Amino acid sequence: MESDLTTEHHLPFIRIHKNGRVERLSGNDIKPTSLNPQNDVVSKDVMYSSDHNLSVRMFLPNKSRKLDTAGNKIPLLIYFHGGAYIIQSPFSPVYHNYLTEVVITANCLAVSVQYRLAPEHPVPAAYDDSWSAIQWIFTHSDDWINEYADFSRVFIAGDSAGANISHHMGIRAGKEKLSPTIKGIVMVHPGFWGKEPIDEHDVQDGEVRNKIAYIWENIVSPNSVDGVNDPWFNVVGSESDVSEMGCEKVLVAVAGKDVFWRQGLAYTAKLEKSEWKGTVEVIEEEQAGHCFHLHNPSSQNASKLMKKFVEFIILS
């Protein structure tokens, strides 16, 4: 048996064994899809990249299948999961259940994107895959997308690392003039960071800051030139230009007990001060922690966030 001396422990995410094997400690469970017509939502997996063996999980409200689709298309939501770029997938129970609830409540078609994970595939692999998925979706390569997606109402969303990815997808959509355009982007507890605290209320604890830096610099993106000040991660403090954000509106959710709390608020301020012509809104839960809506989906705070998320889609 391999001893602990030959294993790198990066709790709570992974263990890296001396032989190179990566052992993920969570996010490995897979919930099966279902096309059962008795369910409120049907789901299926479709491969979008044969080169990297990557799929999307699609969620469709059953009531939409029973309608005459002519003139009755529904909003399209493209979702990027969290997990520090290291764990999780669209197929895990937590994300399957969450997207199912979003689709039921918002009556939209959701496409949840799988991307390659670090450390086997360090950044920028996750961003490259996410953009490839968007391009695949926009080529109408699937029958559900063709029949049900209203491309005048396309939304991008994600939590944590997925919210960071959502930001960068929005910037790339703007720079590359993605057409049709993105209507809106929802970023829940976005994973933005930097070497120094953003203000006096940001995390001051050196041990916490060092741990986040270690994960980014040694596991997620070991090729970053300037560590956590890499513009992929340090969106707020770097000179990255947010004025080319390629959507009409942005909703940023922050939580007061989340290490990314102040970064999320500073990101909102940066968008507002930029030359971007869209609108940005913040929803803040002062007494909640990182991704509370996934850890405790039946809580009052989670219901409040879900309501805001859904309104952002259906009131557009």
C-alpha cells in the first residue's frame, strides 16, 4: 500500500499519488439522465468534443415537449459548474438536481458543460473547452437546441470557478462578436482572487490566502507567470478590460462569509465604472457562505437566490 509519504494531500479536493494518479475526494458520483415522460424535466448527455471526450448534460421541461414549438421557444441557459477547476461535473447529483430545479422554475432549456479538470489539464484548458461548448451550441448541433432554444434569450451562468469561467466567456463573446449575442450572465460567488486583499474587509488571514494561492499556482495553473495575479484569476486587480463584456446585463451573487465576497463586490464596481454599456446588479447574503445554495438548497437564502436567478431569465 502506498504510504502517506508518497502522496500529496490537497484537501478537500484531491490526493496526488507518487505514480501520478489523481484521486478526487468528492464530485465523483454520477446521476443518470432520464427521458421519462412522467418527469417534470427530461435530460440527456450529448458529446460536444470527441477529441477530449467531453459532453454536455441537457435539461428540458417536459411541458415544452408537449407544445407546438412554432413560436413557443424557450430561453437557453448555458451553465458552468464550480469545483475549483479540480472536481465536480455536470453529471454529479448536486448539479443535476440544481439545474433540474432551475429548468422547472424558469421554463428554460439548460445545457450544463463538462470541461477538463486540473491538475491533469491545467488552465487554460477549462476556458478553451467552455468556449468550444458555446460554439458547438451555437451551431445548433442538437435536436433539442434546434426545436426549443430561443437564441434571442441566451444566458450564461456558473458558480465559483464556473462563475469565473462565465465572466471570461462573456468577454470572449464580446471580443469575437458572438452572434446571436448573450442576453445576460449570472455569476454566483465568482472565484476571483489576487496576491493582496482588495480592501480592508477582504480576507486578511495569511494562511487562508496562502492556501488559495497554493492551489492555483501548484494544481490549477502551474504555468501562470504571476501566480494568483494571473488575469484568469485576478480579474479585478489586473489590467484586464471588462468593457468588452458581450452581454446586456449581469447579475452577481455574493455571500458575506465567502472568501470571495469582497472580490465579487469589487468586480461589480469595476463593471459599473467601465465603458461597458450594460447593467449590473448584485444580490448579497451577508450571513451565508460559499455556494450555500448548493449545500443547503432548501434554505430560505437558497430560495431567495433561486427566485432572483429565475427572474433574471424570465423577465428579460
